[in-house]
Amino acid sequence: MKPFRNIINEKPWIAWILFGSTLVIVFLLGLLAASIIERRTEAVFAYKPVVNYPDWEPRNTLWGNNFPREYQSFMKTADTTFRSKYNGSASIDMLAEYPELVILWAGYPFSQDYLQARGHFYAVTDIHKTLRTGAPLTGKSSPMPNTCWTCKSADVPRLMKLSGTADFYKGTWETRGHEIKNPIGCVDCHDAQTMNLYISRPALVEAFQRMGKDISSVSHQEMRSLVCAQCHVEYYFDKQRIKNVSYLTFPWDKGLTADDIEKYYDEINFSDWTHNLSKAPMLKAQHPDYEVYLTGVHAKRGVACADCHMPYISEGGQKFTSHHIQSPLNNITGSCQVCHREETEKFINDVYERQNKVAENRRKLEELLVRAHIEAKTAWDKGATAEQMKDILTLIRQAQWRWDFVAAGHGNTIHSPVETSRLIASGINKAQEARLKLTRLLATLGYTDEVPYPDIPTKKKAQEFIGLDMQKLNSDKQEFLQTVIPEWFREAQKREKDWDEQRRNTQK
Ligand code: HEC
Ligand code: HEC
Ligand code: HEC
Ligand code: HEC
């Protein structure tokens, strides 16, 4: 056979054909590669809605047609079986577990009823059921404003769009009852067009504005926590801003730590209620999950709420975000062990060890606070003056604020073990200082015995001690649940049927 070079020399057109066909092959290969990449990205990102719905659609079932995996995992938040040592998805009756809390909240609705949170699926059911919203039977009003719906329902963004934020908050809680049906859902965290993470609640945007920050320019990783910070935060109702409106406000202007927030409240002379026994001007911490999380090492290393509470999972070769938001202890492999290498059992022990240690002193502080409230009441009974009581009541307010800032967030002690220990220690200090002053004051009033600790081994006894008529509260609530709630539900169903009809008509 002749060498290739000779063939080319004899018939140069062969070289041209070879050159040309190589070009064509390379070009075709390029096309193929591009097409494969395109298909791949399409498979991942192409969003071809199966069902169309408006941007404000509150029903998870509709969104679920387009995103079945995320929807099905969201529906698992209905599962209440998991319980860890301190948390989990079962509704733990916190007052039965810790009857001291009834005394700490005397005069405030939390002393009637307080359950540990369960899954997002139950948010609307549980706000109907709690005694804290009262029993607004026909003609009666709830003690709570409409603002309380803000963190419970996917109907909220729709209603805020319709009437404006301030108008949404206006009025007592029962006046919007018929307008709210769907629990927390897709529209609360996602833009319906792009499915990007989205802040639907104005209070968070406004808090950022007041701190001079633009929430629309934060990183994607920060958004994976900020969607939660729409609700899992400390808040209060600002009644000064707009007349007759309980305006939802995050007290972050001076910073987000317990001390910064306390300064903010002190400066505006704010208190949530006056304690029934001690008459101290009290603060109630709501659930400062985001604020406490920020002080922990995970936040400092850029780990977001979603990293632990919404881990990726794989199903049929598809990787997606689990929307079964729950205690990560029910899925250590998917959450913690993505970054940590310890065995599951060791790891759970690490968590419990931190929780146990903070709880040990937290329980001590609860007892001290019960004593302080009751000793303060004794001082009033013995004729103490407001002037004599002023510093003492401030100390009680401060001690209980520190306790509540830790206790009110069920993940706080593991989110930030060091800061929560510091707060409890500081609370113990303040409570002891209050009690020392009380002992001296009581002595000057001629009382030198020990003020007896109340007999409060159960929730029932503690509630009797502060004079609550639980039978009446419970029976009114039952009547409300049996008569008013079905009416609200019927109205909501009719509204949603009308939407579906309208949609069908426009699509014809
Ligand atoms: C509490 C906030 C929240 C709610 C409610 C929520 N999501 Fe998500 N969703 C997230 C977060 C966080 C991610 C992760 C986004 C990221 O990192 O890009 C996500 C991701 C997604 C994605 C992107 C693909 C994936 O799996 O990572 C889809 C699609 C999605 N969610 C659909 C839904 C649907 C459908 C619902 C309602 C059933 C819903 N989401 C409710 C927070 C939420
Ligand atoms: C629209 C308000 C809202 C948003 C947004 C929200 N939550 Fe919640 N979350 C709630 C409410 C209300 C409950 C209590 C529901 C109940 O007990 O009925 C709750 C309960 C929980 C629980 C307890 C679940 C259990 O099984 O015990 C966890 C954990 C949780 N949320 C984490 C998150 C995380 C993480 C995010 C962000 C990805 C988030 N939440 C976003 C309002 C919200
Ligand atoms: C995205 C990565 C990531 C995930 C997920 C994660 N961690 Fe961590 N964790 C870290 C980093 C980073 C540190 C800081 C220590 C270091 O730099 O080595 C840390 C530190 C810790 C510490 C020691 C510090 C302390 O606060 O006491 C504990 C305990 C811990 N993690 C528990 C958990 C648990 C429980 C989970 C799951 C619910 C979890 N981690 C999930 C990254 C992660
Ligand atoms: C490093 C992982 C990690 C991060 C990040 C994290 N959490 Fe948690 N969270 C936990 C662990 C662990 C628990 C304790 C669960 C238990 O005791 O069963 C917990 C508990 C909770 C609970 C109570 C759960 C229950 O069962 O009732 C809520 C609510 C919560 N976290 C919300 C948040 C929010 C909101 C953020 C972000 C601001 C966040 N978490 C960030 C690991 C994490």
C-alpha cells in the first residue's frame, strides 16, 4: 500500500474531502452536544405549568399539580408522630409539662393555653383551636386583632394585595375568619411566575428598610433563611403608627439580640401586659428563632434554616428540596450528616446534651421567677409603694424577658447553645437581685417569714391559683368551634368554587 502522503500528492481533492467531512462531523458533534446540554437543562429547569393559576393562588393543591414532589413532601407536615426529647411534631401541652409557666404569664392569654408547635399543615386549624383567640360567637369579638392571621395562612398575601397591608391588620380576629382557609403554603415563600424564593410578608421588608438594608439584594443563601424569618421572629403590634391598627412590627431598629430588642422596647416604654400578681410591666417574647439562630456558629458559617430543616432528597433519580419542614432529628442523615461525620446516635446525644444543659438552668430560672412574682404580690399586699417597687419590677421584667427569649423558640438552645446559656445566666442574676431587694423591702414592711411557694404541681392547680375559669373558657371555645368554624369553611369553599368556575370560563 502506498503511503498516505503519496495518495494525497496524486489526488489532492481527497485531502479536501477529508478536511470538509471532518468539519461537518465536528459541527454535527457540536450540535449534538449542545442539544444534549439543552435537553438536560430543560429537564431540570423547564417549567411548563400543567395548571395555570393567579400569582396569589393560596391553594397548595393547585401548585402541587405543577410541583408534585415538593407538594407531597409539604403534605407530610401533617404527620404528628415524631417526638424528640424536647420537640417534634406532636402537640406537647407546655403548661401541663411546666405548670410554672401559668404563673409567669398570669394575666396574659398564654396562661390559658400553650402548645408546642407542630407542622405547617396545621397552622390555621391550631389558631382556630387555641384558647388565646377566644370564642367570638356571633356578636362577640376576639381579644386578638386580624394581625394574628399573618403567619398562619397562604390566604394572607392575596388579602393584603386586595386591601393593602394596614387594612388587612385592622379589626378583631374574627372579622376575617371567613376569608382565611388555607394553611401556610407555596405562595408564602415563592414567586408564582419564576418559583424564585420570595418575601411575601411586608413586616420583614419594612424592618430591613428601617435598618437601612435592601432585602431584594441579599444572597440566595440568605434567602434560604429569610423566607422563614417572615414568621419565626420576635414581633409586636405597633398601635401608634396608624390609628386603630395593630401594625405588625419587628423590633430590630437597634439590633437583633435580646439586649438590643429590650433597649428598643424600653425606649418606647412598651409592655405586652401588666402581670396579675407582681404588677410588673412584662414583655412576652414570641418566637425569636431567627434572631437567636443568628448568634450561633451555624449562621456564622453560612448554614441556612433550609440546610437543616429542608434538606435535599432524592426520589427516582430526581433531587429536590424536602418541604417536610420538621425537627431535623427525624432525618439526621439528610440534614446534619451532609456536613458532619459522627454516627447518628452520637450526634443525637450531642444535641440532647446541649439542650439538657440549658434546660437545667432554665428550670431554675422558672422557679425563681415564680417566687419573685409571688413575693412582689406579698409586698404590695403588705403596703409597698409604687416607688419602692419600681426597680424590683424592672428586674422581674428583665429576668423574664431573658428567660422567654430562650424558652419561646423551641430550637433556640441547639441553634445557639452559648448565647442561650448566657441569657439564662443573666436572667438568674436579675431574678436573684429582685428577690434580694424584695426580702429587704418585706422586712421593712414587717414581714420576715419566707413567702410560701404555691402548690402548683399541675396545670389545673396553677390555673386555679391565678383564678382562671377554665371550664367556661373551654366550653365557649367548643361552641365556637362547632358553630362558627363550619360557617367560615362553607363561605371559603364557595369562594374557591367561584374562582375555579371563572378560571374554566376564561380558559374556554
Ligand atoms: C416556608 C417556605 C417555603 C414554602 C411554604 C414552600 N417552599 Fe418551595 N422552597 C423553599 C426553599 C427554601 C427552597 C430551596 C430553594 C433554593 O435553595 O433555591 C424551595 C424550593 C422549591 C422548588 C425548587 C426545586 C427544589 O425542589 O429545590 C420548588 C419547585 C418548590 N420549592 C415548590 C414549592 C411548592 C409547590 C410549595 C407548596 C406546596 C412550596 N414550594 C412551599 C421554601 C418554601
Ligand atoms: C407564614 C409563616 C411561616 C413561615 C414563612 C414559616 N413558618 Fe414555620 N411555622 C409557622 C407556624 C405558625 C408554625 C406552627 C404551626 C402549628 O403548630 O399549627 C410553624 C412551625 C414550624 C416548625 C415545627 C414543625 C414541627 O413538626 O414541630 C418548624 C420546624 C418550622 N416551622 C420551621 C420553619 C422553617 C425552617 C421555615 C423556612 C423554610 C419556616 N418554618 C417558615 C409559621 C411559618
Ligand atoms: C451546611 C453544613 C452544616 C450542616 C447541614 C450542619 N452543620 Fe453543624 N456545624 C457546621 C459548621 C461549619 C460548624 C462549626 C464548627 C466548625 O467549623 O467545624 C458546625 C458546628 C456544629 C456543632 C458544634 C458547635 C455548637 O454549636 O455547639 C454542633 C453541635 C453541630 N454543628 C450540630 C449540628 C446538627 C445537630 C445539625 C443538623 C440538624 C448540623 N450541625 C448541621 C456545619 C453544618
Ligand atoms: C444546624 C442546623 C439547624 C439550623 C441552621 C436551623 N435549625 Fe432549627 N433546629 C435544629 C435542631 C437540631 C432542632 C432541635 C430539634 C429537636 O429538638 O427535635 C431545631 C429546632 C427548630 C424548631 C423547633 C422544632 C420542633 O420540633 O418544634 C424550629 C421552629 C426551628 N428549629 C426553626 C428554625 C429556623 C427558623 C431556622 C433559621 C432561622 C433554623 N431553625 C435553623 C437545627 C437547625
